[in-house]
Amino acid sequence: MHSEIGSWEQNKRHGQRPYDANWACKPPELPVPVSAFPYAFPEQAVPVPDAPSSPPSLGLGQLQLERIPKSSPVVTRSRVARHGSLPHSAVRPTSSNGDNVMLPYRPYAPPRRSESYSHPSPLEEFRRSRCWPPSGYRSDTALSPNEADGLICSGTSTFKGYWDAIPNAPPGYDRFYAVMDSEHQTRTDRASFSLPAYRAVSLNMTGNTESQFPWLSLEQPCMAYAYGKSAGTTTLNYWVSKSGIPPPPAKSASDVNPRKLKFLQILDRLQDRSQHLANGLEDDSEEMYRYLYSTLIEDPERYSERPHYEVAQQIDDLIAVLSSSTWIDFSTPKNQVVAKFFDSPDQHKKQEFFHQLLLSVELHLRIHCKQHTDKAKRKLILQLPPKITWDLAVAQRWLEHMEITKSRTSHNQSTFSFELKSKRRQKEALRVFAATLKWPNMDEIDYVLEEGDKKEKPVEDRSADAMSWFSGIILPGRTLPWLIMNSLIDCDRDTGESLKYLTHMHTSSGFQYRANTYWSAQCIVGKVLGAARGVKQIAGWIGPCIYTPDLKRTECVRVKQHEPADSKLIRRDVETIDVRTNPLGPEEDSYPAADYEVPMPDTEDVTDVVRIEKLSFVPTKEQPASVKQAPGAPLVFDAAIYFACGGESWPMKLRYDVDFINAFPCHQGPHVLFYDFSYQATKIDDGLVDIKDWGRQSGRTSRPSSSRSSPSKKSLALTTAEKPAHLQVNKVLAIEALGVSDNEVFARAWCAHHGHSAIVANIKETCMACAIREAYAACVSVVIFTEGGKETEKDEGVFV
């Protein structure tokens, strides 16, 4: 087991977290159950259970996971009874209605060669044959805990949940996290950042900037976990974190005002601090005190016997000044395009920003002085009001990416200029972004980014979004995708004025440009079409997607999305994830083999007749006031996808803003599934369109099943009973959408039509059993099994 992950079991207090910056990159070191390889280590002594000595570790080729210990029994959906322990006990119920109709063996993965000339172990035999119980065991055999660990838990995906009470918030305001055991670079459910510029979507304000512990980020939920490995998906951690309750807005009670400064004084000090940091010089404590209290703020005890020479006192005074409501609140999403302040034509607004920035830089430098360890910084930053931490984020981004230079004119006057230190990096990231999305006008983009034409306006001066992107002054959160897309649009004159309305304040948006459509990863159209052939996801955008005749050649749209009926997770749902989804089921002294089966998708009888017919948009009857006030503003549309199948047309309305969670990869599957994890398997062409009340069938109260009825607040309230979310999911619908990409698009569209979030599991990376258990971990009632499209599918000539 991963060393850091394993140590969490010893930290019973929920607030304790490790801070290893290399967590996401460290390969797992996991013990091998003795029963799993009885002949592999003939000279090694058999370890005694619970012995203090560390167990032997293996490489990835022999990866084994030990069973998660339980501190106390937790009630699952209902108390389950074990079957098969006694010779004459009844045959257990199975998800597939008995052993006689269990799916036959089908090729899943090439068997691994035995690593010994001796007879293969039961685990190796099971992985070869995919037949349960393995050789040497019968269905009425009761496995010991050690045998069950080796045969059932080995290589499975296991999950843990954590919650943190938000500091300085009233009780009940919590943050939630879900962690995968044994996560590393080759085994993760997250999309990787292809370029460093895209990492700005998240910010860790303490320790190594590469560290991606979800609880270390300023923005919550952590945006480093927002995008799954497949386009249009998210991660289990981000899904769980969305159920956290954000703190209420803090009211500022400070009336401490700073000293008034001239604009040139502010710029001169910012230039001095940037140069000081660039040279790696240490701050002089006397000079820091003198400048702070003689130029910036008043020392409230200057004439007493206790002047504020201590750094902690200076930090408190700066916080008091920055807490005033007169400053810009960067924690508010509408204020998070920073360039509209420092590049504003309004001189007063610009000066106010730089004055606030200077105070924030002085606070940032004192917090990050050598007197504070990373742990102390983290503890201090957690206690700060959100408004102050976002001020620190602005200061950090500024110091990293912007430099002020000062020169003197012939008349002995000082002039200041700004140097964008990261502009070259940002230009390359924009070029990769456009190429990945197969932008239709790449020649124009390359020409503008070269900046060889003196008649062309500099790329950073084209808009506030472009200035934010090319300067690198990007706050973490949801703004980065919109800054990079708007910068791309600004560099393409052929887009005209039609696409200038894209904003992070309306995330359910997209647009059509020439023969392609592009969608935000937060828009349900993008989430569904992310599975389509030739579609990519990068920096929060999905495309190029199918063209629609319902929109103009160049048009920006907003999509009407209803909230789905998925229940919000509560603290009990999160803290019991590991117990509820244990591969063994409830902890017992023995584990009957008859309590488990090997679920397998049908990889032979796969349909190839479903195709996307049309992407449809119909304007809603009620339009926002902005449409009337601003001619050309985007309309709000109802979106739908029409599918052709067997001579029929199946319309699927994309009504609900559901999420698709990328399944975590397991190791050397398939694995067995405990019978209490009930599921119903179906294929997209074999009755899926006829399932209209899965909310009721899965154990959750359903909305009105009529396709003509629109959801109301009353109907949505019926679906969220006052009980934990995990008690509302008693059965999972396993949709087999193997084969061509359109099959998966259809399955996702069905979920968006009926309002069910789902796990998306690529059977090349994870098995059916692990994906079903992850659905129970996430408290969702649908799993979509896919192959990521056929290898024979090509994207040449598609959407171009």
C-alpha cells in the first residue's frame, strides 16, 4: 500500500493530512499476501499478521493490494447475510439471477505468464481462466481473511473519503475529498497537464507548486481534479468535493485605512520588491518595519513600549488593512479576470488595484519568510479570510509572471514599463491549444502569434482576457478555460463580433465556428459529445464537435440545463466510502466463495448500428434580459441529439447537467464482485431507451417519467430524501456501450435526458466489478462501459 495513503489510517482525527509533494508521482510499495504466491518466495519467511516488520514490496508487474482494515463495522445499504458457508445453505442470489445464466468467459486481457516453474498459485490460475472460484476451491468454500485478501482484493480499485471542517466557519460547513489508493502517474483517473501553462487552473500556496493534494489548493473543489482522462469526464474526487458546503460570505468589519500614495510611488516599490526577489536577497527586518509603518500603514502602537517589530504583528496589521470592504474582492468570480483592473483605462481603478497589490505583496513576503515552515504557512493561510487568501494569490501570480522596469528620460523623469516574463510560454500553450482542437484557421493564428507584422496590434493588447492570458496573471478556478479560448478568438479576425460574449460567468456555453462546434467542459453538450469520434479535451474545452444546421456559421450559444436529481453527499457518505466499497464486503472471520461472482461485459455481440444523426438546438421561449439589451448577445437554447438506429430516429434531449466520472484504473482484472453490490446489465440497443424510471428502480424516488414534463422544484425535492445518499442507491445500471464511439455518446445522452450522473469505465483500463463498486462509492446509479471507440475509427476528415 502507498506509504502516505497507508499512514492516513493511523490519523483518526479528520483534519490530519500528509503534505508530501511527490504524492502523485511516487510508485506504490505494496505487500504481497502470503496465500497469493505460495511458491514465489521459497526462501522468505512467512510474515506473521500484524507483525511490526515491513512486508516485502513488489514492482508493478506483481502489484498486490492489501485489504483495508476497518476500525468499526458500518451498516451498508441493508444488513447482508452471507451465503454458502454451510454445505446445505441455499444458493445465494446473484445480480445475474443465478449461476446458470452467468456470463461465459470472454477474452478480457492476455494472461500473464507464470513467474515460476512450479505450479501456478490460485490467484494466477484465476487471472488466467477468469473462472470463479479458482482451481482448488469450491463454491461452498469459506476463505480465510488472508486467502480472501490475496484472491479478492489483489489489484482492485479501493477508495477512501475524508472531510474537513472549514476553519472559522459555523458548524456544518465542510469540505469533502475522495482519494484513490495506490495512485501514481501510470494509474490515475485524472487528465494530465500537457503543458505547465495549464497548471495555473489550480494553485497550491504552500510547499511545492507541483503538489496536487486536493486539500492544499486555494480553489475548492480542486481544479487539478476537475478533468478526467477521457473527454467530458471528471474525477471521483471532484465529484465528491462538489458536495462540500462553501462557507458563507465573510462580512468585513475593518475600518483601518492605509496611507495615501502616489501612483509612481506604488510602482517604484513594486519594482524594488520584484528585483529584490529576483536577486535572491534577504529582507532586512529594520528596513521592512521602517517602510511599512512610515509609508504604507500606521503602527497602532508606534509610540508605546511595544512597537510592531515582530513579523507576526506586521502580518496582523496588513490583514486588518486589506480586510476593508473598499478593496477589490478577488474571491468573487466576477472579479477574477485580473487584467481588467491593472490594464483598465480608468486611472483611478488602476491605481486602486496597484495599491492593493502592493499591500498584498508585502503580506505575501512576510508570510513566506524563512521564519515560517511550509506547515506553518499552511496553518496560517487556512486561518485567513477567503478575501485575504485571494489577495495573496494575486500577489503570487504577479511576482511569478510580471516584472516592472524603471528608466529615466532626458528630462530626469521616471518611466515604468511592464515585462511579461511568461509571454513566450503562454503563446506556445495557446498554439498547442488551437492545434489540439483543430482550429479551422490555424494559418491566421500562427501568423498573429509570430508578431512579425508591425501593423498588427500586440496579442496582449487585444482584450482584458488576452492580457490576463499572455501575462500569466491567472487566478485559479474556472477562469483559465475562458481566458485561453477568448485569447484564441481575439487572435483570429475571421471570428468577427459574434463570439465576444463567452465568459466564465456562464459556463454552460459553446459556439459554432465554420463547420465545427466547441463546448465548455462544464456544458452538458460538451460532456456528452466528449465521447464522439475525433473529439479532444484540453484546458477545459471540448472539440472539434459535430456541426449543427440550427446555428449560424459563427454563433455563440448558451444551453439551458436543469440540476439533476443526484443526491448531495453528506459527511456520513464520505467518511464511510472505504467500508461501504470494500471488495470483500462487510468484515467477517471468513468469506464464502459463493458470495462473489465475476461480472464480464459482452465483448462479442456488440452493436454497430447506432449513429449520431443530428445535433439540434431550439431557442427557449424565455430569454434573458441581456438578449434584448445587447443586440447579438447569445440566445439560450434547448439542446438535443438525434440518433439513427435500425431505420428509426431516437431523440435524446440534453436536459440535465449530469456529470460523467472517469473510472479509476484497476490492476490485472477482472476482479470478483460481492453480491451485495447489485447491478442490472443492459446494452444500448437492447432496451435502454425503454428504461424511463431508473430513479425508482435503483432505489431513489424518480421524477415524473413523462418526456414532455419539465422538472419542477417540487419534483426535484422528492428525489432528495432526508437520508444519506448511499442509502438511496440499491442497484446500479451497467450500460454496455462497447464498440464505436457513437454508442458511448448515446449512453451519455440517455443519462443527460433522464438526469443520471454516471461512472464511465473503459474496459481496457478497469474491470466491471471495480467500476460498479466505484459507482457505489460515488452514490450514483449508472455505469457506462466503453472501449473508447474502435481502433479502426479514424478522425481524418472528421469535423474539419
